[in-house]
Amino acid sequence: MTSFFHQKLANGLHVAAENLPFARSVSVGFFVRCGARYESENISGISHFLEHMVFKGSPARSAQDVNREFDTLGISFNACTTEETTIFYATLLPEYLEYCLEIYADILRPSFREDDFRAEKEVILEEIGMYENEPPFCMDDRLRQTFFNGHPLGNPVLGSVRSVKRLRLEQLREWLQKMYSPQNITLCACGCVDFDRLVQLAEKYCGAWKNSPESPSTAEIPQNSETCGLPFLPTTGMQTFRRPQAAQQYLLSCSASGVSSIRERLAGRLIASILGDDSGSRLYWEFVDSGRAEHAVLGFTEFSDVGFFCTSLACDPDEALENWKHTEAIYRDAENGGISEEELVLAKNRLATGMTLGSEKAWNRLFGIGCEWAIAREYRTVEEENALLRSISLEEIHTYLTRFPLTCSLTFSIGPKK
């Protein structure tokens, strides 16, 4: 039987675990509440930069040592930075758990060598440059920045060329001290895990970590009832950006979504699946299956206190405007009560299947549980989440779309067409 455990150490570090009786491996991760939404414009990208610096080593280990020690034990490891969290994770055999935690606990207090700092700055600047040269040419970031109207949630995780170039090594040291306090970190494990042993190891390797006197804070999310529920956007409509080097026209659109409860979040996921899943959705049958567009999806992004829908469509430039009119017609039909019970059941089956299959992999559960516990201190079993999903009614879907209409949006058109 699946079991969940959690405990808080004396220094404030949270330890959480889900034991999966069928698992033969364990996935473990440090979830730090640190990401783009905590950054001001002048230090945009610092959380992602710090993630890079962690793997450059500690006073006891070089970057080569870190890679060699993980590889020697067959440990699969990596890290990622998002708007709200930075995650350092690994999947391994249970007998190597202590070794893995010791390495991570060591490098999470990195050396900050000047040579490493200069080298990683060039790596990140190259990463930003590559991103700017690929369709849709960073315009998805610009759309979000416009949508969030100056709020840090609109910051690109990588930062900008300007902000990254201006970062100093001392700023990274200060950011680590402020954001990587134990009270701001959750150690989570899923799979074949002995929780008592996990807590002992957390005490052994992380118990001496000290908290920063400066607590991390986030900017409040202002609400605007006069713009269709959009939290920031003062106007809607389409803006066009000409990119003559593009072969296709890219249409990107943001609209507000509700995330104030688990039922709202599930309703949003169901709507995105019904209208814009990458297979079997209304957008798929209308555009992709018919050959009218190469790509047409509706995504649903959730943060702790706000969310948004994002439509992404790529097609022949001459067909773009007509295709967008059809997209808006699909959304208007849904907003006017056009979603059927059959569509809702199909979406529930699709999401429930994905959730259940994903739960059979420890690292999938690690991310879901770790992020949920780190941000909201909440936990649900797969069975509980599936039951909630099944209980969402068609009336809730229609009410949701009345409150958060997809047609009340900001749209960017990027490509050779003006």
C-alpha cells in the first residue's frame, strides 16, 4: 500500500516521502522555492544561473568529481529551474541513497570559483542566443511579459542578455544565502524509500544548515475584474511582429485561468484537454488532422496563485488569419455552453490514464509531490486526485469558461506576414 510521510527538521527543512511498494528504485530531490518570480528585473535569470553554479562543485569536489561520483554509482541526475522552484533530483538504487544525498548536500553549498562563474555566464548567454534564433523567436517570453505587465512571473527563467551580463559573483553568493535556507527547501523522495532512514540522513547532512535572516518574498498578484478576469492585462487584441526569416506564421495567445482550488485547477486541465490536446481535441481535428496547421494546442499553466491558458498555432502564413478566426469560433462555442458530456468524459479518461501511468514511475511522482509540498504543503494520492477529476461536472466547466473566457486574450502573430 502506498504511504506518505513528512517531517520538519529543527532548522525548518521539510522532509517528505511517498513509499511505493512495487518500486525497486528511489527518486529523490531537493525542491527550493527559488525561481523567476522572486527576481527583480535587474537580476533576472539569477536562479537559473545559480542552478548552473551548483554543479561546478564545492570546496571538497570539482565539477569533474561530481560527475564521476554520480556516474560511478549509475545515478541519473539533473536539475531544472522554473518560475517558482529550482529542483535538484536523481534516480538511483536505494543502497546508494546516502551517497547521493551527501553529494547534493555538499554541492548545494558551492565554491563560486571566479573561473567557473565567467565560463557559465558565456554558456548561459549562448543558450539565450540560441533560444532567440529559434521560432517563435522568444516572442512567447515577450507575450508573457506583456500579459503579466511587469510582474516577475513574466520574467524569462533564463533572464535576458542584459541582466545576465550584469550579474556579479557576489550577487549569486547573496542569492544562495537568501533563497537556499533550509526553511525554504523540501527534501522529497518517492519509490523504495525508508522514511526514518531518510530523516536520519537529512539530519546528518542538512541539519547544520543555517537560515538566512532575510526571508524570500513574492510580489502579490493584483486582480482586475474589468478585463474578463485577467489579472494584469489592460487591453486585448492581436499584435503582429514581422520575422521575414520565418517559414510559418506563429500565433500565440494568453488568457487568464483560475487556480484558487484543486477543483478549479482540474477544470482548467480538462478544458485544455478538450479544446487543445495534441491529439483528439477540437483544435487537433480542426487544424492538425485536416492539414491546415502543423501545430495547434491549448496549454494550461498553473502557478501557486495564478494561471493562464496559452494557445499556440503554427501554419502557412497565408492561412494564419483565417485559422485564427476558426480558433476563436471554437472558443466562443465552448464559452456558450458548447462542450458536451461526451467530450468531458473523454478528457477525464485521457487525463486519468496519463496520471495513473505516470504514477508507476517514481520520478514522475517525485515532481508532483515535491512541487506540491514545497509550494502548498499539500498531498493527494493518485486515487484521491483521480476521484476529484471524475467528480468535475459539466456545469463546473461551463461556469469556469464564463469566469475565464478564452476569447478575452492577448494574441501575438509572428512570421513573414504583417
